[in-house]
Amino acid sequence: MLANGRRRSRLRMASTACTALMFVSGGVIRAQAQEKPDSRSEIGGLHSKFVNVNGVQARYYEAGAGEPMVMIHGGFTAGSSTANVFSRNIEGLSKRFHVFAVDRLASGMSGNPLKDDDYSYQGDVDFIYGFIEALNLGPVHLVGHSAGGAIAMYLAVEHPEVAKTLTILAMGPENPSPASDNKTRLDLSKCPDQSQYEGLQCRVAMLAWLPTTFDEEYWNADRFMATLPKSREARAKLNAGAGRSFDFPTFKQKMLDKIRSEGPLQMPVLLVAGKNDVLDWGLNDDTAKLRGEMGLFDIIAAKNTRVQMIVIANGGHFMYREHPDEFNSYLTTFIDTWEKYPNAPGQGNFPKPPQSSTAPPRREPPHTQPGVIPGRPQIGQQGE
């Protein structure tokens, strides 16, 4: 009797395990995301949480108190990037903010889209927006890296009420494309095919600037998540064409044109670049010119006086991991500075330089603030 009981127990456990990995929808067997923490996916002493976002489980890390901050990782969908990439920043930022670092749709431990059309940037934007709503976070400080920066920016354009501030890290798909003849220093010729995890991992490793950017703990957790059945399914779907109905080039240009002409990004915006980011380093340039990131700066600044840029020396695409304390300090100072001046004007008047005068162009100072930079008086003002 005891042996039979153990056998039935083992059968039930095996059945439960299989159910956790696969389920049937519309006659098609689909891989299912895990809905509980798994230590094999966690690094840096962080512990996972899960929340249902419109029928899809989202894995996230939560730490601290205070104003909510949502951090969005970059990388390709179901590739070699997850919320783990912020593992060196979360603890420090949690001393000032209530930090939420989430795995994007079909990435890390989060579930796959319910519809193939959601394998797109719009699907990611809707997922992050749903994540913020599911946890009732209200206006948040949005922080996005690389492709996550694009998602954060598009989210702020579509739902500006959600973004208290916007921070975009590194070169990403949202940046204006460099000249076609100016190839970057990212050489993938020695990497496996990018349709495989090994190729995606190789690409991420090549974007790192310092030898300490990633360690064994990071890669072990990354490989575990990337080789889950649901991750393999997501990559197979992408390789088969899922999401290709989404016209990203047209979507991107529409967003950039809207930002430049209509100025929907009126919240404080911070751009952070690594001076040695090979994604924005031309093959024929001795040093990185950061053309893509400077191009995005110009587009946002066309209608927003509250945009700033920080360049971190000796840092690559993952400058926030390579210099976590420095980055955390910059980000905190940026947010704290603008919170002291909530009425500082965002949208300003940006006249073009005169064509037939040696006099420098002047902008009328805003009525509500002595200068366009908080706390800094205009040169020549009486008493200064």
C-alpha cells in the first residue's frame, strides 16, 4: 500500500510538472511560463515576483519604497537579456525609489504573447503599460535600456500621464539610424547564428566593454531562462515570422516625427550613453561619436527644455552595470533636481539662428523660472 501510494504521488508530481510546461490552446500545444519563483533564474540576492498582465504572467523584482521606478531591459525578445541586467543597480536605487524591474513579454521568466501579432514593439509597450496598471503604480519613473529604452519612450509618447520622468540608456532601435556607409564596430562574424541563443549571448558579450560586465552567475541564470520550453517556442515563432505584420520602420519614424513636431515628451528626459558603446561607434571613427544618441537628443530637445545627456567614460552598452554606483548617483540626482522645480517649463521656443546677423540667437526667458536650467540664473541678470 505504501509503495503504491508513493507511486501515485510520483505520477501526480510528474503530471503537474508537465502541466506547468505545456498547455493546449485552440488545439495547439504551447509552452507555459512558470508562475512561481525559481532560484535558478535569480541573481544578486534578488527574489522574483509574478503578476498577471492581461492573461500573461510577468516576472519582476521589487525593492525599496518611495516613488515607483519601472526598469525595462533591452535585447531581442526571448534573447539574452532580462531584468537580471539591473541586478547591480536595484539595491542602490531602492534606497530612494520603489524599484520594479520587469522581464519583457516572452523574455526571461515572463510568459509569451497570447497573439502572434504581439511579438512587436507595440506588444511590448502594451505589456509594460498593463504591468503598471496591474500593480496600480500610477505615474512612474521610466528607465529603459537599449530596446527597453525604445519601449519606454514609445510608452511615454502613447501614455504621457504614466511617465513622471523618462530615462533612456545606450544606443537603441529608437535612435535615428547612422549613415548607411558608417558601419559600427559590432562584429558578429565570429558569433553563432542570431536565431539561436548562443548567437544572442555572443552578441551581448561583445557589447560589454569591461571584462567584469557579466559574471558566471549572470550567464548561468541567463542560459537557464533562455532554454526554457516557452523561450524556445518564442524564438521559433519569431524565426517563423511572428510579429512581422508590424511595420516597425514606419512606426518608429511616425514616433520621431511626432516627438519633434508635437512635443508629447514634456516630462524631464535623461539620456545616458557609454562613451565606448560599439553600437554607436563607427567602424572608421577613432572614437565613438555617439551620432545616434546625439540625434535622439536633438529630436527630443526640439520641444523640450528638460532634456539632459550624460556620457560615462570607460563604459560600453551596459554602462550602468559597469559603473553602477556612478550611474545610480547620476539618475537619482537628475530626478531629485527636477522634483525641486516642478513648474519649470518643459516646452520652449526654439528659433532658428539668424541668417544675416553676427548676433547670437536669443530665446525669451520663461516667465515662471529665471532660467531654462533649474536654479541657474541667466548671465547678465542684475544682482548676479
